Amino acid sequence: MVKKKQSFFKRINKKYKLSVADKVTFLEIYSTSISILKFWAVVFLIFIAGVALVVILFFYTPIRNLVPGYPTPQTRMHILQNAIMVDSLYSEIEMRDNYLAKIQTIISGGVVDDNVDEEFDFPEISMATMGSDTIFERLVGPEKYRFSYFMSDEGILETPRINFFVPVRGIVTNRFHASPGHFGVDVVADENSPIMAVLEGTVIFAEWSITTGNVIQLQHDYNLVSIYKHNSEILVKPGDRVKAGDVIAIMGDEGEYSTGPHLHLELWQNGIPLDPEMFINFKN
């Protein structure tokens, strides 16, 4: 067995003469010695170099576009755009479902809880009511800050005296009608007018929907919720703490239900819709 192995290694290591000669004169031009082992080693290295060259040509040069079935740059761009559109569609559907779930919670009398602390690192928010600063109100005047005063004799709101801030001055074109399902008022004003918070509160919803465009919901004390729809731009995000009169959006004409630039304002307490005109004077 040992002799056979030695004989095999001797054969593959045996030197052979490789020469190049002139065809006519048979004059030797070049010669060298080579073994079978060296010959196959050279062939293997040439094969590896050839494979590497082909890989480089097909993966790093435009030649790859000639390969049947390989997508062109335009096709790859369309694939990327379609993937982005599908991802955006999933996001829009999720936003719509989230919006509808919150509306259903409000209508059924529940309190919307966005679990803001899980997504945003905000400090603990105090929901205590602000005291009335009569000196401040006398200095700035009601016209500058547009407060509309409300005192309930019938106890519609289970709250003490509240100063509602007018979100935007304009003309009420569609009033509150609970039975047909119009749970707010539509206020028409100058295009791109700033929309302001009616009371101090926390942003619990600030997203876009197909039907009502950019929507903002604020949670206030006494389980009050104010909703602002059809905005062209949202200037706050969920978890933000706002004061009465802070600009939270820009009036717009967003959503399938919108017929022109206006603000649709809703007020809810304990799942019951309230007529905003009972508490806010929208006239100039």
C-alpha cells in the first residue's frame, strides 16, 4: 500500500519537458519543465481567476443588465416605489382604525387612553385646573385673547365657571344637530387661519384620516374632549400639553367630508356631544 502511494506521488511529481519550437526549422524557442501536479494547480488557479472575473463583471458592471430575468434599474425603482406605497397604505389603514376606535370610545362614554408614556418620554402631567388670574385678564383684555365666557345654570357641564377660548373667529355655516349625526359646528374663516385650543389640555390624538383630514383631539379637565377636524396642518403631537389659546393647527379643506376651508369643532363630555355655540361666541 505504501509503495502504491509512493508510486502515485512519483508519477504526479515527475518532471516533463514543455517546449515551444519553430514549425519550419524545429528550432527550440522556449522550454520549461513541469509536473502533472503543477499543471493541474495552474489550471485550477486560472479557473478560480476566471470565476472571480465573471462575478465582478456581472455584479459590479452594467453587463449584469444583459442577464435574462435580471431587473433593469427602472424595474428596481418601480419595485422600491411600490414597496413604499404599500407601507404607506398599511400606515394609513392603521391610523384610520386607530382613529375610529378612539371615536367609538368617546361616543360610548369612555376615556381615550393613548398610553403616551410608552411611546414618548414626557414628564408626569398635572391635570389640575388653572386659577383665574384677574389682573392678567384685565391687562390683556378679552379681545386680544378671545375668551368666550360660560356659566351653566342648567348644569349641562358638571364644572364650575369655565373660560372657553374661541378657536377661530368666523361664520357658523353648519350648526350642531345631534340627531342627523352632526355632532359639532362648522366655522368658516379666512384660509390658513390659525386654530387654537379652547381649553388647557393634553393632545391625545393628532393624525390624518381619509374622511376628515388632519384631526386633533384634546383631553381637558372634567372629562371634556374637544375635537378639531379638516385642518391643513397639525402643529402638535400626541402627549403635548397645551394651554387655552395655543395654536395647534392651520385651517384647511382636508378630507372627503370637507366642502371648503373651515373648522369642524366638537365638544364631548362623558361620551355626550355638546353644542359648542352654547359656550363659545364665534362671531367677530
